[in-house]
Amino acid sequence: MVNILLERYMIDAEWLFDDLKEYIKPHYKVAVIAFSFRENRIKSLSDWNGFYGKEKGNLYRGIVDSFESYGIKEENIEFLNYFSDTKKSAEEKIRNADILYFPGGLPDKMYERINEFELLDVISNHNKVAMGYSAGAVIQLEEYHLTPDDDYDEFSYNKGIPFLKGFFVEVHYNATRIQKKSIKRVLSEKKKTVYAMHETGAIITDNGKIKLLGDVEKFEP
């Protein structure tokens, strides 16, 4: 099992490409778990298509183009659509995929919708490649923390997908006072390492072996 935790969605960035091409192969199929959207922005199928739809989605092209740079064909990239997929069709997309891709947004809402579609088991049993940025990075942890920001008023611990258990991740790290406070709290309460990813930071875990790419700071209890 390979997990790729990213700060940004631009997986074709020059500083990442050589490392990620080892895990992103041209013949792979991708399932984009597009469940992390904010309810105040996406309330309907039409709204969803405006973000993730093939015809006019402003996030669709960026995600697809990034994978195409690795040789993956557009027809091999499927998006899970909260408004039009059934539980059965969503599960089929996941089972057919070599790569599960979790976009940014709200990780708690993504987890809630995954459970609503009864997909947690089939996702958890995936044993190839899982990758995602921001919210899509932290949700790959069995337990993750959220630092107060524009979306969340309070610090919290939350359940994620039980891929990774040995550490925590602070995304969008700028060494702010509130971020440092959150990291100290995690170190004190959970006694586990915290990796803080700056704008050009990423983490790869390959069958338990951790590799840090770019600008990632490591904090230990």
C-alpha cells in the first residue's frame, strides 16, 4: 500500500514529478472521491458540475491534466458524484481503481459522505495507491486533528480512513501561533510525531516506509 499526502493538487509540479512517477503509472485507473465539498458552495448536481463536471468544472481540468502528465488517459479517471452516483456505482468505481484520489476541502464532510454511501470498508481495503491534498491528505490518517481556521472554529480530533496510524499531519503550515499551539497539543496528548507541510511539501509512505519531499518539518513528542 502506498499513501501520498500532498499540500497542493498540482501533482505534476517539477519538484514532485520524479518521485511520484514511480507510483503513478500510465495504465492506472483513478477514482476521484469528490465528497469534500462545502455545503454552502455545492447544494445540487448543477453546483457539483460547476466544480467537478467534465464540461465546465473548474477543478476537473486541473485534476485530470495533472494525471495526464503521467500518461493516464482521461477516460481512465472517474469522479464519484455525490448527487448522481448510487452506492453500487460508487463502489464499482473504487473497486476498479488503482489510485484513490481525495481532493481538498472539508475532511469531516468527506468522511461523513463516505459513510453515507457505505464505502468505508471498500476504501479501507484498497491496497494499491491512495493520494490526496489538504483535506485529502489528512483523511488518510486513522485519526487526524484540525487546527482552527476559516472553516473550523475549534481544535478537534476526527476519524479518518484507517490507512495510516503512526503520525499526525499539519497542512498549510506557516508556523503561525495557532498552528504551533495545535502541534504542541497533539504532541502532548497523542505522543506521536507531527509532520507539518509547507506549500512545497509532501509525504509518501510505501508499505510503512516514510519519505518526506520538499519542505516538511518534523515535530516529535
